[in-house]
Amino acid sequence: MKEPDQGDRVSETGGVDRPATFAPSRKQVGKTATVPGSLLALGVLLWEWATKVVRSQSHPPRPDSANPIAGCAECAEKAKRGAKPSEVLEVEPVSHEQIGTFLVVCAFLVALAGGIGFLITYWTGGSNLLLGATVALFFGGLGMALILWSHLLTLNRQVEEPREQMQPPPHEREAAVEDFQAGANQVHRRGLLKWMIAGASGTFAAMFLTMFRSLGQSPDSTIYSTVWKRGQRLMTSEGKPVSVNMLVPGSTVIVFPEDSIGSEKAQTVLLRVDEALLQLPSDRTGWAPNGNLAFSRVCTHAGCAVGMYETTTHQLMCPCHQSTFDVLRGAVPSGGPADRALPQLPLYADADGVLRAGGGFSDIPGPGYWGMP
Amino acid sequence: MLCPGQQNPGDSASRGEQIFAQRCSKCHGEHGEGISGVISIAGPSLKAEHDFGKVLTAVEVGPSHMPSFVYSLSIDDMRTVSHYVTDKIADIPLEEGDIGHGGDLFRMYCASCHRTAVRGGALAYDGSNAPSLVGKSPELIAGAVRWGPGPMPSFPSSVLDDKQLSSLVTYIRAVQNPAKPGGIALNWYGPVVEGCVAWIAVLGLVGFTIWIEKGGKG
């Protein structure tokens, strides 16, 4: 609904319309420092900028009156003298520049607030919702700042320069020097923005690096062993001790050490086979009372739970990558990508017939990694 | 002998036992426990078959590989042997269990082979596979869990008690035919397959868009 007004104004003031259109909003910014006020000013500015872009596309500014640098008397003179459009590049009026800078700084401040909020939230153990919201604020502010910067503070039009004589007349060269100086001054004035983008980059780096903390504690030497110790009773996931005759040949159950029920790394598959079939290595005699065999349930390939047991072929199998282990020969790999046997847990039956661990696993349980196949 | 209603129960039971030994035990095992051979030529466990109607129907109709007995047994004999199965053989009580606990147990002991979605999967050796449990009756599943047909491990009551077995069966029944909120379930292969299909579909749409942009030529 503002458009007819502005259209009129354009026709009144000719090409030099930006100071007129931006003046009210500038006042507004100065007047209200509150958040709603700033938001309103932002909205108005965006609206005016959008209408300006639309207008400049439909009515390109006339060459002889293309935006001179406000306050630069020579430039205005030069424009009057009829300089070619290429010489008077579209250097934005100061008011526009300032407002643009203000908006970009505001957006960067929003981004910084989001980033610092993220850091504070993370280190004080805030909720994931807050973490996500602050990250969104950071990237939203950063993106807004970069968009505003590119749209408001940099030249946003394609510039064409017709080929000229090789040696321009002296007044053109002077004008070029002046233009260069003006541009250099402009770059100089953006020191604040440089600091802002440096701050935003630094905040992002801090946000990125700080999340490495969430990778958890260093595993230290705990990866080389489990909590299985000699004498520990085998327990089901419900805390029932396992007797030597609980299983029948061809059945299986998952067991844990008695004080660490549910421990993922100590989980062990207990199965029973016909004792006559066993072909265990000679140093493992007595590890399988009544044909009860216990192996680590963590696949030595990639750490999945070795959950499948084929009773007809006596193969333990991992459902992730089809590593197969020959139970009768001590779970040596018989197929698939795993090339280390499943560590076996030595067992013995106590006086009550309850199965107990005869020690730790025969090998390091768990998947291979860079230090271990 | 002509009318089973006039016999005393003991006679009926012994007659049922006799028929069962003659006609059923070769496939279903001497005590109806099933035969842990290759499942396609052996009968499943009858230890959870409590429903007289279902058993009699099976004897008459002969589901799957089972022969029908309508030409070799009289109606009275079929009724007698069905009663023998439900009264003397079936000893696994099946009731409504805790579906959440059943799910835990299923993921722990069954899902490696039968998949969490109970649709079955391949096994390691000799081309055998874990069958899909869709369409399998609770009695069949319960019997199979106890006895372990084919390459399947058995889970005696010392490992899974009757209550746990009931919970397991309750979970399996719930997952056999779940609702399909997404429309196409893709055999419940899971998020990887769903994502792959989505990618292929989106790539196809992108290609189509490019084709349109070129003016629909070549």
C-alpha cells in the first residue's frame, strides 16, 4: 500500500530517490532501541530495499544522474559535466551504507548470541532443544548477515563498461583516483564488519571443537578385558544362576557375570552341545563341563551381537556381516569377514552344579580396530 | 468301541494314544514333541495345541504337508485322537503375556535370525533360512520355541519359562500383521531399504525435472 506513494516520489525526485526513501526508517532506528522497534525498522528497511530493487529493474537510473556519492561535490559536478555512466559507479549513499552496516552488525550479533548461547548451554548441560535452537539462531543470524551484506553493502548490479580510448582525458583519471579513494575509504570503514565475521568464525570453531567432548571418556585399558573373573557365577539376564544341566544339547542362553548383568561387553553366549562332538584345542580341556560352552557374544569383526546359532551345523553366526564361527572347535571363524576366534570363557561347575567362570576370556573380546585385527 | 461317548475316559485315552502312535508319531514325534529334523518333511511340535476344533480340522483337512485322514480314520477316531492331543500332549500353557517383555526376549533370542519384524532371513550354511513367522499360529510358534526344529536352537522351560514364552508369542502375534501407517511396508526391511527406495524415487524425479527443463527432448 506504500507503493503508489513511492512511485510518485520517484517521479518527483527523479533518479536520486534513495535518501528520501531511507530517511524515515533511519529516524525510526534511532528513535526506538527496543527489540520490537528494531524488528519493525528491519521490516521497513527490507520492504524499502525490495521496492528499490524492483524499481531499479523496471526503471534503470538515467546515466547522467546515477547516484553520486553524497557529500562529494566533485562527483556531483562531474556528473553534471556529463561524465559517462561507467565512471560514476554505483557507490551507495552514506545513509544507505550506514543502515546496511547496522543491519549486518545486528545479524552478526544475533549469530554471536546464538553461538555463545550454545556454548553456555552445552557446558551447563542444557537440553537438546536449547542446543538445537541456539545452533539454529547462530546459523540463521550468520546467513542473514551474509545475505544482508551481499545485498545491501556490495554492488548488486551487473556493470558494463564500453570500450574507450586508451588514454582517458585527465579529468577522467582524476575522477578515477577519487573513486578509488572513496572505495578504499569504504573498505576501511568496514573494519567492524571484519571483526564481526572473525568473531562468528571463531565462535563456530569453538562450537565445533567443544562437541568433541561428547565423544566420551577415553577407553584406556578397559578395551582389553571384561569384568569376567574366576569364580563368578553365570547369570541370565533375569539374574538366575545357570546350572550345569539348565540347557539341553542344542539350546542356548545369554549369560552375564553375576555382578554385571546387562554389561554389553561381557555378554556371553552359553550353549550346550553333545560332549562327544567337541574338538576343542588340547589346552582347553575341561573348559566345557557337560558340553556347556561359553563364548563372547561380541563379534570379533565389527562388534555386533553374535545372535544366530545353527544347531544342525554347530555354527554361531553374526547377523550383521555373516561371520560364522565353528562352535565345536572353539569358535574359530569358518566363514565371513571375521578372522579372529570368538574368545572362549573357561567354565567349571561348583559343588552345587552351578556354572562359574574359570577366568577371563581366552582372548581380547570385541571387534578389531587399528591396533588389533 | 462304536460310540466313544460310551467308553470310559481311560479307554478313550488309550485308543487315542494308539491312533497317535500309528498315524501321527512318525512326523510329530512319539510324544508330539515334534521332530527336530528338516522342518519340511517333519511335523511340528503339538505341545501347545489346546484347541480341539483346530486339531480336528487339521486331522480332517491336512494343512501344509500333512495328509488328510478323512479316508483312513473314522470320524470317531479323528475326534478321539484330537482329544488325545489336546488333553494329553498339549502341556505348554499359552495365555496373554506382556508384549513389551516379549519384545525384549524376541530381540535377544530370535531377531538375529527371524528379524525384528518376524519376516525371516537367511542362515549361514547349506542354504537354509529362518522362516517368516507371518501366518504361523501361536501354538506352532510356541511348540517350535520349546523344541527347536531344524537348525533352530531349543529353548526349554529352564531358559524361557511358560510366562516368558507367552509374552514372546504375544509379541510375535502383534508384529505378524501390524498397521502400515506409511502405506507401503516394503516387507518391513527397515529404514535402510526405505531410505534407498526414497533416494531412487527422488533421483528419478530429479531426472524427470531435468528432462522437462530441457523441453522434453532427448
